[in-house]
Amino acid sequence: MLLKPIRYKALAAIIATCFLGLLSVSGSLWFAATTESDAAAINVAGSLRMQAWRLVDQIRTEDTDKAQLWQLIKVYDRSLTSPSLKHLGGRTDIIGNRYLAMVGEWRSEMRPLLNDEAGWHEFTEKVPGFVDRLNDLVNSLQLNTERKLHWLVILAIFSLCSILAIGAMTIRYIRLNLIKPVEQLSEAAKKVRRGEFDQLRLEYCHANEMGQLTETFSAMADSLSLLYGDLESQVSSQTRSLEQANTALQLLYESSQTLGMNPYDEEQLMLILERWKVLLGLRSAYVCLTGSAGSIRLQRIFPQSDTYNDVCNIGQCEGCVRTPSSDVQFPLSQNDQGYGYLHISLQGGQSLTEESRQWLRTFSDIVSSSLYRSGYQTQERRLLLMEERAVIARELHDSLAQALSYQKIQVTRLKKVLTRMDADESVHSIVEEIREGVNNAYRQLRELLNTFRLSMTSGTLEEALQQTMEEYGKRDGSVIFNLDYRLRFCHLDAHHQIHVLQIVREGLVNVIQHSEATKATVVCEQVAPGKVQVLVDDDGSGFNEDITTSGHYGTTIMQERAESLGGQLYFETSGYGGARVRLEFSSV
């Protein structure tokens, strides 16, 4: 763009003003100079008229003094050729012509008449005409002076008007091209200081320095607006990131507190997953968990708002962990013990930031650590319980078992004595009942001791039940024992595990000793949140009518164990047509 600098226009205005001022001053000086010479010429011309009449007076005198007359003639000659009039001869206008005519007339006609007295009369007659022509010269000089004054006035008015016009245009130009843009720049600078960049483009747009400045300022304001907007966006993004990070840290802390107290609280876990889903804008977030480390039997736990979860196929956990490529999966493991997986399904086009991944890894660690600590505490309590039961078993063996053994010996001795004494049959019957009672008591004590000596110091309930299946399979090879363990994310403490194992063992003892079965199945499942059911089914002869009476030792012990669990024990018919022992209790 071709610039039209303001300084050139300002310089032109100054030069024009100076020129007009100089023109006005020059005209005034010229008028002063020319007027001064014209005034002298008018004075001398006027004196010539008077001198002409003096000559007339001199020659009319009777005793004319010729010497004085010549003196007056010389004065007249000097006045007529004085410098103030002589310069008029160089002019070509009417004034110059009249002056030259006057000089010629004086020299050729008037002055020669004064040389002889005979011509004085004629001189006197010509003087009035000569004076009239002198008056014409004086009038011409006056008109010339007035004309000069008129032009001087016109020049002064023109100069003044021109200066005023130039001043007005300069003021308007300065106002439009300097003051107004500067005011706009000042106001725009205040807006920039306040951070107001909306509609900041300046209206002034001309091809000059100020236009270039306003255009540059507008471009700078646009750049600042973009930069400020970008900074605001970055600040907003950082603020959202900080808020999200703070929320995530708070959620991690609450997760640690909540799951640390009870990692098997499904309701709290669902709420936490819902909060992760909302915080990270996920399509789906759920966990597949097991209560037994290393088990592939997993239970899916997901928020109620999660509509992305397809039907969970219980028998397909091992294949389900092969997630789609659009999903992210975090293993839940602690000390090489796996507890399941955290599954994250993303929205279309969404990707997890490294920070979000770190939060989810930390959450996964919290879940797995909570499950590990819970399992470790359960194992510790189980060991303490096993030690306590071992102590009780030793005490029973050292006291009651020895006493019953002594009673068996004494009953045998009594029976031999009565045989030698030919005692009545009724006495022998009583002794036989005593012997039977002592033997039953001793047998029940041995079973009780075996129960107390039952070892479950390591592994899980599933492993203990599987070992029990194998143990009883070896004891009776005619029965096929199967275990269907369906417990997934379900917490059973040491007390629950011991009693469940013992009730199952009692049920399997019944299968071997009484049912005449060929197949037995143990089922452990969670029928409702926090509700566990254990089934011992066989295809044998079923229960006798009196087996559920309170006098039967096996059922009594099983009922007592069920009550200690806060549950119920039922004796029913199995689906195979044989016996079923059904235990229901709450794991919470």
C-alpha cells in the first residue's frame, strides 16, 4: 500500500501558510515602498503648481527682479527633474506619458517664454492649462496609489482567508487523522489493559503513518486476543485438569478408606465405579472380581447407569478377559496373586491420558491391595483358629479321651466279673448298654477330635473342599465325588470357612456310611448378594425318618454349626432322588 505520509501534508500546510504570510508581508512592504515614492511625487507635483503661480506673480510685478525670477526658474527646473518625479519618466503608463509631456512642454514651450519679457504675457495665459495638466498628473498619482492600496487589501484578504482555510483544513485533518485515531488508540489501550479484546479493531484506515499504526495495533490486538483466548483456554483446561486431578485423588482416598474397611462391599464399589465413569467420561467401567486369589471364576460388578455391559456368561470368564481393542484392561493383582480385572470401555474416538491411566492403575492397586489384606487377615485368623482348635483337641485327648478309654477298660472288666458270677441277664443287658454308650461316646469323641484337628492353614475354601473330595474318594472308591464351586466375589472369613468345610465333611460322611450312593456332588454358590448356599447331594437311599431328630449326633453337630454361622440347615431330597443337605447363611 502506497503511503501518504502525514508529515508531507503538515509540511505542505506550513509552507502554504508561510508563503501566504510572506506574500502578504511582501505586498505590504512593496506598497509601503511604492507609496512613499508616490507621496513624494505628489508633493513635488503639487509644489510645481504652486511654483508655476509664483512665476506668474513674479512676472506680473512691475519691478520684476530678474535675478529672483531666474532663481525661481532654477528651482522649478530642479523640482521638475527631482528624483521623486524623474523616476516617473521610466514608466510606460499614463503617469509616465503625462510626466514626459509636462517636462517637454516646460522645456519647449513654457520656459523659453520666460527668457524674454515679450513672452511673459503668453506664459501667463498658458499657466492655467499647464497647472491643469499638473493636476491631472497628481490625480493619476493618487489614483495609482489608491489602486495599489486596493490590491493590497485584496491580497491581505486573500492571504487571511487562505490562511484561515488552510488552518481550518489543517485542524480538521489533525482532528481526523491524529486526535481521533490517538483517542481510539488510547481507548483501545485501556481495553487491552482490562483484557477486553472483543470488537477492538480500530475504524481508522488510511494510507499514512497513523493508519499504519492503527492497523498494526489492530493486528496486535487480534494476536493478543488469540493469545489471550489461548491462554484462557489453557488456564481453563489446566483448571479442569486440576479439578479433575483433585477429584480423582479424593476418589482414590475415599476408595482406599472404604475398600480398606470392606473390599467386598458391592454397593460402595458400584458407586465408586460410577464416579470414575462420570469423572473420565467413560462409556463403561466395571470390575470382574474373585474372592479367591488366582481363581478365574469372576463376578462382574458395574454401575447401575452402565448400559454397555452385555450378559455375563458365568462359564466363559476365561475367554471374556480377552477384551476388544477399543477397551482398556487393568489387572488386579498383588504379590503375584490375581483377583480379576478392571475393564474400561471408551467412547468413540476417546483415548485415555497417561494421567488417567495412572489413576486407574492406582485404583486397581487399591482394590487388589484391599482384597490381599482381607485375604491375609482371613488367613491369620484361620491360623489362630486352627491353633486354638488344636489346643482344644489336645486337651480333649489328654482328658476326656483317656477317661473314656479307662471307662471302656472298666466296663470290660465288669463284664468278665459278672460272667464268672453268673449274674442275671438284666444285669448283663445294662452292662452292654453301658458299653455301647461308652463306645459311642468314644467314637463321637474321636470324630470330634478329627474335626478339631482338621487342617486348613493355607489355600482357599475351594482348595480345601477339593482336597476333601479327593480324601473321601480314596476312602470309598465306589462313590464319585464332584465339586461345583460357584462362589466368586464373596468374602467368607475363617469362621465361615471352617464351619462350611466341617458341615460338608459331615454330609459326605453321611453319604459314605448311610446313603449307599454312587455319586455325590457339593455345590457352593451365591444365590443373592451376601447370601451363600451350600448343597451336598447324592443319588442314594435318602434320609431315614429319624435322622433329623435331635438325638442323632451327626445332624445335631451340623445344626449347631449352621446356627453358629447364623444360617439354616435343611435335610431334603436331592435332584438325583437321594439325600440333600442344604445350608444357607449370610456372608456379610
